[in-house]
Amino acid sequence: MTPTPIVDASHYVRDAPTAELSKSVGQPYSFKFLYFPIHAAGSCSRELLGYGKDKFAFEILSPANWGEEKPKTPFHCMPVLYIKTKDGKDLVLSEASVIEHYLAKHMNLLGDNEYEELLIKSFHSSSTMFQGGFASNVTWCPPEVQPQTLAYFKANTFPTWIKTHTKHLLDNGDNGHYIGNKLSLADIRTANAIEHLSVQPCADELMDIIKKAPSLMKVRETVANDPKIAAWRASKEYQTLTSNSKAFFLNPMKFMGPPKI
Ligand SMILES: N[C@@H](CCC(=O)N[C@@H](CS)C(=O)NCC(=O)O)C(=O)O
């Protein structure tokens, strides 16, 4: 299949008053999502897109030639979300958390009021940092020090995340959700952090730890059992991303090109 060309989004759209652009971005018609063909930092947005599939069309763009496409993105990195609005505008968003907040808002996954939204964004931020911490401290550290950084992660970062998130989940009644009795961005982000651990070469030892955290396991199950998310995860596209992710994390350095300025 010929990859869809990536439009030049090195600059954010500013050709109309921001009030007009704000109205447009609030009325999305369809999305294109650009990220590597692995889960990693693209998993939560793709899950949100899969969740909203009945309302919006979406297409996943894998960069065929990242080196050439890179300067066409706002910060020369992915993920990037291309939005076609109902009034015909083409807008772009970047930065994983911004994209996730935006998609969650349009899929009613930010709670019922501002306080719920703030808590959901706090849980989301913490789980994003948790996954990002694993990536920067374990995945991308030199192989010769990885045993030590993994040991530190298992002894410090991981138990702290489990302990604090369990406390907040218990405060909500230990029902598989962070807020009330309904799915939110926080549930999806945390579930994706757990799925991220499950595709690592050291998945067995990491999953042995998380399996002893029943409140977090309940979030994982609740998200996995959501019918729309289950349908996305059953898709060939999702399963290919899972096998690509497992292959990638076996030796991430192998996929790095020479440094580019
Ligand atoms: N601050 C960005 C970081 C994104 C980022 O680091 N993306 C990496 C992949 S996870 C990337 O595009 N790497 C390719 C490159 O830098 O050439 C965000 O949160 O979205």
C-alpha cells in the first residue's frame, strides 16, 4: 500500500483568528495519526481513536521515510494528529499528552465536571510519566547499565506508582475506574502503561509485580473489556503493532539511525 503523504505541518495553522480555529477544532470530522508502527507513545491516542471509531473516521500513518518527513512535523518528532474539521479545515496537533487530552474531550472521557477532569488529567500525567520513566531509564539506557536501571525501576519507581495509584483507586471504590463508575482517559492511560510493560523483553518479571496489584489489574481488565476497545485490540492492525513492539524492544538501539542535527 502506498503510504499517504504527510502534509507540511512544520507550522501550526494560524491563517484565521484563533477564535475561528478554536470553533473548527471543536468540530472534528476525521483524524489521521502519525507515529511509528509500534505501540509505545502512540498507544493511548490510537486506543482513543479506536474507541471513537463509531463517531469519527481515522487512519494511521506510519512514516515511510521518517528522515524526510521529520521536518514537516511541529517539533520534528511524533506523534502528530492531523484533524479534518467539519468546516473543511486541516489542523494539526502534536505532543502526545495534548493529543490525548484533545481526543478524550471529544470522546467524553474527561469526567462530568472540572474537578473530575483535573483528577483524570493528574492520573493520566502520572501514568504517562511512569511509562516515560521506564522508556528513558530502562529502554534507552546503555545495555551495560540496564540491569541496574531495571533493578532501580523495580525497587523504586514501580512500587511507588503501584502504591499511590492503588490508594486513589481504593478511594473510588476499587471498581476498575479512577473516577465514578465510568471509563475515562485516566483508565485508558494506566491500562496502556501496563500493556507497555507487557511487550518488553523483561515482561514476565514486570507482569509478576503488577499481578500482585489487584486494583491496577482491575483497571487493566475494565479497559480491555470495554466493547469498543476490545474490538480495536482484536483488529489485525493492533495485533501487528503488538508484534512490531515486541520485536522493537528486543533491541531498540538497532532501529536508531545516525544522529541528525
Ligand atoms: N515531547 C514529545 C516527545 C515525542 C518523542 O520523543 N517522540 C519520539 C518517538 S517516542 C520521536 O519522534 N523520535 C524520532 C526522532 O526524534 O527522530 C511528546 O510528548 O509527544
